[in-house]
Amino acid sequence: MSDELRAVRGMNDILPDEAERWEALEDTLRGWLRSYGYRNIRTPMVEPTSLFRRAIGEATDIVEKEMYSFEDSLNGEQLTLRPEATASTVRAALEHSLLYGGPQRVYYMGPMFRHERPQKGRYRQFHQVGAEALGYSGPDVDAEMLLMCQRLWNLLGLTGIRLEINSLGSSEERKLHRAALVAHLEAHTDQLDEDARRRMHSNPLRILDSKNPVMKDIIDSAPNLMNHLGDASLKHFNALQDVLKDAGIAYRINPRLVRGLDYYNLTVFEWITDKLGAQGTVCGGGRYDGLFEQLGGKPQAACGWAMGVERLLALMEAEGRAPTKPVPEVYLVNQGAAAERTAHRMAESLRSAGISVVQHAGGGSFKSQMKRADSSGASVAVIVGDDEAAAGEASVKSLRSARGQIRIQEQALAQAVKLILTEELLAG
């Protein structure tokens, strides 16, 4: 038996080269979310197990099969690694009276945990970015959620992502549909798979989301929730569609789209791609107006979505749009005891001027250091030997053009480097 320590299966290390691509994407995501007025919220990765049981639903796959739950050995409290963040966001909003001053637009970004079979695009520790519009009741915010997603696809240069929408109506309308659906399923009990028979009375709506091909005919012939929607629900759904049509966003109404969580009502949606194999959902969400009350607060309207960061990165890679690795602007080459001390001072001075610098460490010849400078991707090499250090100077060489090497007084170094960087940016 091997004593080798390895990461938990389905929980992956993100090494520096890859992490830099993550950071580049995360920077884009933050700027995009801020442009719509969404502000960051950060909730704990560990929550009371009861939060997710109440919010997500006892008869969902997440609660039944996928949560990492455990008992705190100190006080016996039942705790769970968060499998999603909407419930945590609503819990935080209630606990801190976040909506006391009015509605809030918030976003989160971070790791989630589900115990499922790891496969490409689906991991036990995965990362989500999500947005929640809390306290907004109209279809205008539902539409904003979809418009902002389309803008992200455009920003990232992603194509072939299609939108599916549906309305789950109100709780009363779902009760009417539920009764008709249960009657339909009971009439075909002998044709249901084990999972459907188990959920037939506890959560029949989720059966409509089954991917089992044996169930297709039964699902296709099941009562349509859309036929049970009242005037208010239809008005909400039609207003959403009007905005999508005005914006030129193509969509398909999928009456079997129910999402995997119990807290949704009215609008639900998914953005889907065929470029990631079985893991085709890039983003999903909808309206959850009953969740605040379900968690013990006063009723509040709310709408949100979440998307997987790993899936976004995989989709970008599949389309040749992977975020580029960031590179330093300057690589500072130095050799000699006096030069090393001077190099530290020069590097800090350049950084104070807003220039990113990697200072060579570990010794080596000028030739080997210049090779490192070139492979770093930096645009400029600043070179300091003991002679330059004694004279209070540095040599500056462009690494990406035929410009010759020049020698500069230390006090003029930052200005000279900025000039070279600007000229090369304009030339590029």
C-alpha cells in the first residue's frame, strides 16, 4: 500500500500556469459584474446542514446523494460544505438585514462541494460565479440576468451557447400541475425507473428532468405546467420574452426545464452548449421568490444564476479563447554583490512607478539570466552589474524589438522604461 499523499479524487490542484488563466478570467468576471451594479458577497464554505435541507429540498439529488455533511466533533452540530451559494446568500441577507435599505444586487465567486462521480467539467470541489438580485420582483430583472450572460459570451468570444427558458408559475399553479402529473405517473408506474418511482410523490417535478431514455415517452406525454399558468404568471413570462426579442437574443421555451432545486418559481433558464460533451449546461438559474420565507424571513422577491468557472475555462479552451498568461513588464538581470543590492532598490522604485518587475534570483551568468528574461515574456530587461551599480546606472534593453541597449541614470530609469513600453504597445 503506497504512502504517497495525493489530492482527494475530484478535488484538483490549480498550479501557477493554470491559476494565472483563472485569475485573468476572474478579473474579467469582476469587471463585467460591476458594470451591472453587482457587489461582492462572501459567505462561509461551511454552513448548518439544515440550511440546505430547507432551501434545496429533501428529495433533491444534492441533499439525498451529493452533500459533504458531517458532525462537528466539539459540539455535535450538523455541518455541510456548501454545495451551492444561493441558500448561503439568502441566509446572510436575513441574518444581517441586508435588504433593510432596499433591494441589493450581489455576486459571489468561490469553491462549492458535491460528492459525485468526477468527470471532465464535473468535480467534487468545483468553482462557481453567481449573481443574485434580491428584492426585485419584476421580469425586468429576470431579463437583465439573461442580457448580462449574453454580454459575457460576447466578452469572452464564446459562440454556440443557446438559451432555454421556462416558467414554473406560482406555488398554487404548481400544486395543480403536480396533482395532474402524479396522476399521469401513477398510470404508468410499471414503466417508471426506480428513481422516478421513489420521487413520484415527494418531488414529481424533478422526474421531468430525467435523462433516462427509457422515460422519454412518459415525460413527453406528461401534463404541461404551462397549461396551468394563470394570467399573472403568463404576463411575467411574456414580458421577459419581449425584452429578449428586443435584444435579439434567440431562445427556446422548454416546458420540461425545471432545474434541480426546489426553491425556483416563475422564470427558470439554462444556457447550454454542445462543446463540452455531457456537461452541457454553462449557466443556470431563475427566480426564487419563496426562499426568504422558506428560511424564516419575510417574503422577498429574488432572482439569480450560477455558472461553473471550470466549464467556462474548458469552453474557452475548446474555442481557442483561453485567457492569456500574464507576463511581467520588466525582468531585472543582476550579477555581483553590489549589483544585487542596487537591483533590489531599482526593482522597488520601478514597482512604485506602476511597472511590474521580476527580479532575477539565484545567481548565474549574464547570458543565462538573459535567457530567463526572454522566456519570462517581459518586454524589457534592466541589467545591473557592479560597474552600473557603482555609477548609479542601469542598462535597459528591449526584448521584443531591435532597439539597441542603452545606459540610464537610476533616477531616470522608470521614465525610460515607461517610454519603451509605451512605444512598443503603440507599435504592436
